[in-house]
Amino acid sequence: MAEAWRDVQALLPATQPEFPLVFSEIVEPSVLALLELTREQLYRASESCAEKAQVIIDYAWEKLNTGTWRDVDKEWRRVYSYGCLFKVVGMCNGDASQAKIQAAINTCDMGLLMGASIMDNILQRLVAVLKSKVKMQLPSKAENQPCPKKLKRNVTPELQIDAAVSVPRVKCPALESFRSDFLVPQKAVILEGIIDHWPAFREHMWSIDYLRVVAGCRTVPVELGSRYTDEEWSQKLLTVNEFIDHYIMDEAAAGLGYLAQHQLFDQVPELKEDIRIPDYCCLGEGDEDDITINAWFGPGGTVSPLHQDPQQNFLAQVVGRKYIRLYSLEQTENLYPYQSQLLHNTSQVDVENPDVVQFPNFMKASYQECVLQPGEVLFIPKQHWHYVRSLQLSFSVSFWWS
């Protein structure tokens, strides 16, 4: 596919001197020399460019996996991204096959997930070019419906919520009303009618087919296991198509898979165009760029254990239903948080099946609960404990803001 190579070349600086390779002294001279050599081979269209790129990727990978992630110097993330860039260009050199193009997209995603932005986000721009070369068919209008009803894995019947403990609901409150009635006193509330205008509900309703088209070839981190507190819990990198095939469509799949707490909308701009940041976030202290937007996509039965987050949270439900239970910060002593630093924000209690012998005070804790329906947004105040279980195939979007 020679046109892929032409389009990739068009994204690169016209000449080698225009191609930036500037790093701090933390990057060893030998690594910088290898980067410069690989850049030279890139402009000579040498076949060994991809081979040297893999050496850069492997070396940077060791640096990324030494110690904790927060201690990794950003320069090594940039080196990793350059390695991915060189590898992608090498793979696309000449008449690239469909398999090579898909592999190049996977490499771009690894750079986007593990690396740092370089050269005006060139890896994201490369994905846009390469995706246009992957053979995919858009779903017909008849297919472009909400996630198919035939997907009934782990579907549960409608839950009856006790009115005495149900989360209150308000339809399109004014900004000042939301601020005074819920934000300032830190009270949970379900907001109705505030995301009905999203393109995800109107222009092209999110469906399995639609997700395959806009994101199917993209590589994402998938959580494997019932909940992150279980010993057997793990993570795996899969394409969205692989995740759908193995954990959404396959009724016989062993175990649960969950695309959870992932910034998918930064990775796939087409999906970000389908949503809007709630207006109420303007009541926060930060800028729009400070809002963290995460995707939560998985089959029925996925669980987020009882935990708390350090920011305000709007949880918007796009597809499916979720059961959610909330406890205020004042109930912390009855919720038995883990003592370890890693899980200090997570309760040891299995909310829907508590061990009352080991955790006797849990039953004393007062709570609110709800079933969040498509088109509804739950405001979860900062540090409010919350437990979430998907009742059916579900896609939610969370907005964390200050």
C-alpha cells in the first residue's frame, strides 16, 4: 500500500536537520547516538530503521519499568515515543500490507499509552492516517442502534431501590442551584436531561458496531478479574476488537474483562467528539484541561469495589444500567479501608455480601443507592465512598474535576 507510505512521509519534517532530537543529560550519549543514527536511516529509507527502533524501544522499556511509574523521568517516555515513531515509519516503508498497517497502529498506541507527546503529537496524527488505510465497513443506519439486546451476559432484573435511601434526582438544575444545593454541601444527586444533546445519543448512538469502527483497531489496557482487590486480578493490552470478541460477545468467556478508568477519549478523538463536558464543571477551580475524562466499558457483572476518589466526579451513563451505592466521608470508620498505602482509598468489605463477623460495624454505616440509567449523570462528591456494579453491558464516562 504505497499511498500509506506517502501519507506517512508527509507528516515527517521535510529534511533531517528539521527533525528534532533534543534531550536532557539524563539520556545517555550512547542512546542519543542511536537515536540520531536511526533518524539518519529513516531519511535514507533504510530497512534497518525498524530494527534499530526496536532496540530503542526495548532499552526505554527497561527504564519505564524500573521503580514506580511516578518516578520515571519524562525523558525516557519521550525516548520510548521516538522509538515507536521510528518503528512505525520503518514498518510503513514501501508497499505496506494490511497486517503491517495494523501492527503500526498498535505501535503508535503503545507510544501514546506509555510514552510522552512528541513533535506536535505526531503519533496521534499517524494513527489518523493509518486508520484510513485499514479496511473497515461503517455500520448501516439499521445497525447503528444501541448495544444489541441479544447481549444478555450477566444481565440482572430491575433492582428495587428503597425510596428512603435513594439518591435524589433533579432535572437540569441551574448552575447556582446545583452549587448551593449539592456542590457546597457535598451531596450526591442524579442529574437528568443534561447530556441528552450528546452526539453519542443523537447523531450516532453508541453501539458495538460503532465502537468497532471508530476504535476497534486501537490498543487499550483491559482489567481481567472480578475486581482490582482480588489476588488473581491482572491487566492485559488488547485491541478494542479483541476485547469485544473475547469479553462482550463470547458468552463462554472465562472470567470478566473491563476497559476501566482509561483515558480513551484522548486516545481516540472521534469518541471525544461524541461527548461534552458538563457545564457544571465550570464551578470548579481548574481549567477544562484539568478535567480527567475516563471510559468505563464492559459486560454486566463488572465491579468497582467500594472506594473513594480525591476529586469531584460526574459519572455519565451512556449505555446500559449500573447499580451504585454511596457512603459519605463521615462513614469511613465503619467501612474498614485497607491499611496499605496502595489501597488506603479502598474498603475491605464486599458491599453486597459483607462478612459481618470480620467487619461488624459495616452494617451501622448509612448509605444512599441508585440504578443509573442511560442519559443520567450521577454527581459523586469528593471523597464520597462509592461501589459500582454493571447490571448489563455498559459504557460510562466519568469526569473528575477540582
